[in-house]
Amino acid sequence: MEYIWLDGYKPTQNMRSKTLVRDKFEGRLDECPVWCFDGSSTRQAEGGDSDCLLQPIAIFPDPDRINGYLVMCEVMNADGTPHASNGRATIDDDDEDFWFGFEQEYFIMDAETQLPVGFPMGGYPGPQGLYYCSVGGKNTHGRAFVEQHADLCLEAGINFEGINQEVAPGQWEFQVGPCVGIEQGDHMWMARYILQRVAESHGVVVNFDPIAAQQFLDSGDYLWNAGIFVWSAKSIIKAFESSLPEMISLFDVENTYNTEKETSFIQSNYKNAENISIDFGIMEKAPNVHVLPVEFGWNDLGTWGSLYNKLDKDKHKNATVGAETIFRDANGNMIRTQDGKRVVIQGLHDFIVVEKDDVLLICPRKDEQDIKQIVSDVKNTFGDKFV
């Protein structure tokens, strides 16, 4: 069994592993014992008290060893509590409604030249355009390495979805998922581990660092693509007609939209549309693209907590939307009611109070992950009209 964990280096953790040999092992996670390692060598403990524990949390067949297994582990302190470097232990994973898929980009670096494979010595490759999803030895570099990694991930049972070369020589990506909740991270880290191990036998180094992107930004000649596009309906339809005519013909059907036929029509035809990004399919080919340099913060306003973080607050960290509020001995609260509602809050700390029509929700902010279940309970108990 190869026990795999993340070390304590910052800002980017590295993977570590060590081998444990056992007789009569049947490949079940509950058979994997808690093991230990010297945390002083991985920036996870001081030399005088260096014992750290490895708690197995996921197991995969090892595609490169006979009767071998890859065991993903969390790092624990000697007393069994999660180590400070153990980010996985901080994830609340009791909701199976959330599915995730990740895409991992990386460069394959020549171990001797320290250049991406396909880069000429003392110079640069040709401009991007011919490398993305390319075929043939002139523009494709590192395929044997990438294909071996894909095969091993599939043999290991990783939910491995695909590979393709990116826009520069030696730059590739792979996709993992979708997986339910925290399982996605386990599959992605294991795919990264196998990638690094394959690199050892090919004389190359895998580089996940966004160094090139930071250099481009620092130069002042490039802007980060935030993926926010604004266009008129007329303009985007014209662009589809020019660049993706097959796709627009698929959906250009009269007397369908805004009728009872719309949902079934989309469900039947969407799967037949080409799987292509708006960047590659439209934006890179359009002659009328204008870029606006802007600076703004970003937050996924999908939770009450993220909304609270973006709202203006009083000196006691209370935030209000809609209501006219008096706070007495109260702090860290978020109040949301209909406009003009008079609300007095006394002795309340770190709560979410939300009024919608005939429903009032009062919930500790620390328990906001339970709100989805609360909404389901309201629906089941009182009916859809109260949700």
C-alpha cells in the first residue's frame, strides 16, 4: 500500500508517500491501519515532537504494482485531532446534492533543459494557434507521457474524463469528475499523484504553477479573461451564424420558444450540440471584440454567508437588507426583510434572520449549510407556496 498525503509547505502543498507491506490484504479501506511519519521533515512538526499520523480516507487500486493499492490519507496530530495543514478535515461533506468536476492544466518540463517540451533552446516556439488539440509531431509534444497517465488513472478507478493539449507546446490538461462532494478532491489528488509518478519514468517534471500567467500580467501587455461577456442578441446571433452555423441551425426553430414545447425541445436537442467553449467557438474568431480593463472583487453569492460578506455593516458587524433596524446588544447578524419593515434585534449574535412573505427564518450563521434542508422541510410541511 502506498500511503499518500499532503505536506505542510506554503503556499502550495506537495504530495508525499511511503510504502506499507501487509499480508492477506483484501483492498478495503477499513483494513488500512493508521500509520505515522516524521512531520519535522515535511514542515508539519518540530524536531523534538515530530510524530504525525496518517488516517486513510480513500483507496484506489495501484495500476503500476501487482496487488498494490494507493491510499489517500489525512494528516492528524499525535492525539488524533486534524493537523493544521489538513484542509480536507475542514470540509462539511454531508450534502450529496453537490457535484464537482475539475480541470487540471500543467506543463511538461524537460528535466535537463528546464523548458517545456517542444520549446527550442535559446528561443521561443511559434505563436499559439496550431498547438491546441493538435495532432502530429510538429505541434504535439509529450503525448506518450500523457496517454500513459490517462491509462493508469482509468485502471485505478479514478473518474477520469479526458485529456487534450493546450495552447502552448508541452501544455496539457486533464479532466476529473463529476464526483459527489469531497470525493472529487480525492480523485483529483490521486490523478495528480499518478501524473507525478509517471513523470519519474519519462525524465520530465510536471509544473502546475501559474508562473507564465503571472509573468503575462506583470508585463502590462495582457489582461486576465474574467469570462464576462456583454452583447446584443443581434450581435451574438450573427456571430453564431458566421462561426458555428451548425449549432445555430440546430436551435433556430420557429414556434418553439416560450411555448409548452420549449423544455422538451431543448432537452432533445441540447445533447446534439457541439461541446465547445464560447471563447474558442466565437470570441477568438469574432472581428468586433472590445476589451474593457476593470478591477472588481468577486464572490459567489450562492449562500447567505457570502451575501453577508459583501454587504455594508455597522460598527457591530450587523448587515441589513430591506429592513429599518434597531440593534441592541447585537453583533454579527444579517437581517433581510421586505422594504420598510421595522425590526428590533436585542441580545442576538451571529444569526441570519430572513423574512419572505409568510415565512420567517432564524438560523445561526455557522449553520447556514443547513438552510437547504430547512427549505426542504418547509416545503414538505407547509407546501410549495411558502418556499
